[in-house]
Amino acid sequence: MSNLIAGDEEKSAPVDGDAIAPTETAPVPHTSNQAEQEKKSSAIPNLEGNTGNQSGDSEQGRRPSRAADGPYCILAERQKVFIFQGIAPSFIGNFSDIHGRRPAYLICFTIYLAANIGLEIQNDYAALMVLRCLQSSGSSGTIALGSATVADISTRAERGKYIGYATMGVTLGPALGPIIGGLIDHYLGWRWIFRFLIILAGVYATFLVVFLPETCRAVVGDGSVPTAKWNRSVWQIVSSKLQPSKIKEPNYDSVQKRKRRPNVFASALIATEKEPAIILAYGSLIYCGYMSVLSTLTSQLKTQYGFNSIQIGLCYLPLGCGSLTSRWTVGFLLDWNFKREAARQGMPIIKNRQQNIEKFNIEVARLAITIPFVYGGALCLIAYGWVMQFKTSLPGPMVMLFFMGHLTTGAFSSLNTLIVDTQPGSPATAVAANNLWRCLTAAGAVAAAGPLIERIGIGWTASFIAFLWLLFSPLMWAVYKMGYVWRENLRKKREHSV
């Protein structure tokens, strides 16, 4: 699986120092000493906030108690939420690539907090619909910001262990949200769901203000370039006053060139390139299958087992645990395989030095992990569908949900890592593009899943989704075999046009 592309041995030859592009891999640290010390303080509140803001899916945990609203009202709400969830990061991601992560985070948290306050006091369906769309707009922006922050503070050789946290909210939020929502709805009532989200958002916003430093390389470079005082964390302000001797000389050469103004269409334009378009399309297909299962799990558990809201919420726990554990397995495998491929292709790995991928086949390093996870996830999806179809004892579907969550999340995280790797100048925009296509396609998949299950059953529906994963998997093999060549040709074309 790890063989070099036939005929491309020269392109995958060892990288010498003269071949390294100064903006990609310079003989200087990727991050400054203080940035290295701040890596944990920037990663923890940032990635926790990303996961926590996905808890808008807590609303799904009270779906059984909203039966009076009608299935079409609930479906319409879900579709509109998906649409706004997909579009919002296209604005905030490109904005953050130019003006910084902290201002973008503050905008997202302000929108999210205001929407939850409105949701807690609203009393009619129209207000619920509008505020849910606003809520999803605020929360979804943090997905792009989380992955972008990881790209700012980590090199490609260590990115796997961090990117899992950044993308965890995409799959862990929808899996664990119903548990929280079901418990709160059952014991305290639905308004407490939004009160809980207000408290949670306040806690994460506090972490952001106190600990999260600015990491955007177009603003602070390697972390040594000072920002405006309003854009510094409380921790940075206090530390600079208490320990002024530890402040390093700013390295202005490490600052990436800024674009003149944000471009809201930048995330859509990424899909016009061959390699990103294929990765985005297949990642969207995987996410559509995942959300088709999640969106129908509540109704399936109620129909097949007659569960109430709290029992249904607890049944999401195996899926959430599977998504959570994939962070360690996939993160380790991505970093391990990157180092293995680097050694085989002759590229040295130096701690805290960014790796140049102009002469490195990173597609092989990443997709060698992705493809087996996709095939394993497809098998688990088929098994889940049929054990649910035949109403086996509850452990059957719960075990399958665990492995499906683990493998599907792993595949999605590794594809997200590859997108960030191949778009080094605009990681937030790249993740926003991923978010845009997966949410827009998932809106259609969620709408079709329920009627399809009613027509052919959950077993055949799951088999059909898995069949689509397998049918289009040659797209991943195409990127595995030809992705480096496409990327190299595009780079030469851009250099020639300049």
C-alpha cells in the first residue's frame, strides 16, 4: 500500500536543504519558544470549545417529546440547520485566515450565546427555526477555527494527534448531544437544555479570553510577533508584565503575507481543483451516511424498542465513545505513518520544523490510514442495519454503533487532515470548504433517509449507503495514486502564471 507511485521516484526523492521553500520549510523553528509553551493553553480551550459548541445537537435528545410538532416540522428544522451550518464557516474561516483566530472565535461565541438566550425564552415555532439557524451559524464556525489553530501551532509530522481534537466536534457533538438533551429534557424540561448551553458557552468563552493566544500565522507569524493588546489573552498580558525577560525578539519574517480582503467564495473555489474536489466529495459521502444513521436512530429506537427520551439519549453513548476513541488511534496512526513515509521517501523529520511537501507524497501517508477505515466502517454500517432490522437484543446494534463511530470518525478526521496539509496558506478556508459540502449534502441525505427506511427497511438502507461508500472508494485510490502528480502540476501552473 505504501509503494511509491510508479514513475514518480524522482518526485519523491529525498528533500535537500536547497529544495526547501522558505515559506514552507525553513531552517528555523515552526513556532517560537513562547509559542511552544503556549501550545497546550491554545489547544485545550480551543478544541474543547469546538466540541462543546456542537452540543446544539442536544435538541435532538428531546425529539420524542416533540412528536406533536410533526415529523415534517422537525425535518425542515434539521435541514435548515444543516444549510446554515455549512455556509457560516465559509465567512468566518476566510475572515480568520486574514484577521486572526481570536476575533473570529469571539464573533462565533457572541452569536452562539445570543441564539441560546433567545431559544431559552422563545415560545413559537418561527422563533425556534430562526434562532436554531443562528445557533448553528455560531457553533459551526468553530469547526474551521479549530482545525486552523491546529495547523498554526503544529507541523505536519505531529498534526495527527492534534487534528483529532479539532474535528471531534463534527461527529462527537451529534453523538453525545442527544444524551445530554435526553437527560435534561426528562428531568428538568426542555428550556434547561438551552440554559445548559448558555452556561457551557460562557465557560468556553472564559477559557478563550483568559488562555487562548492568537495563532494565525498571517498575524503573529511563528508566535513571536506581538498583536494589538485587545487581541491578546489575559494570560499573555499578565505573563508579559510578570516575566518581561522571557519575551523573545519578534521574527517578522515568519509572518505570512495577508490577502487584501476576505473572500466569502474562497471555500467554494477550493473545490474547483481536482484533488481537493475529490477529497471533499468523498468526505461528504461518508458524512452523509453517518448523519443518515444519526438522524434516524431516535425514531428507530422508539419504533423497535419503545424507548423514552432518556433511554434513547443513552443509546447514543456507544457512538460517542467510538468517535472519542478514534482521536487516539487515528491520531497515532497518522503521525506514525507520516514519519514512516518520510523515512522511506528520504525526507528528514526535525522537531518543531515544518515539513515541505513539494517533494513529498503526503497523499500516500494520509490515505494509507483513511482507506482501511472506510472499508471497516462500511462493514459495520451493514451489520448495524441488519441487527436493527431483525430487532436483536440491544447490545448488537450498540456494539456496531461503537465501531461505526470509531471507524467513520477516523476516516473523516484523516481526510480533514489531508485537506489542511495541502492548503497551508488558508487552513480555515480549507476546512470551511469541507464543512460547506458535507453539510449541504447531509441536508439532502437526512431528508431522504427517513422515507427510504420506511420503504425498504433499515437493513437495506444501511446496505445501500455502505454500497455507495464502496462504489466510490476508487476516488480515494485515484488520489492515492495520482494526488501528488496533480498537486505538483497545479503548483507549476501557478508558478508559470505568476
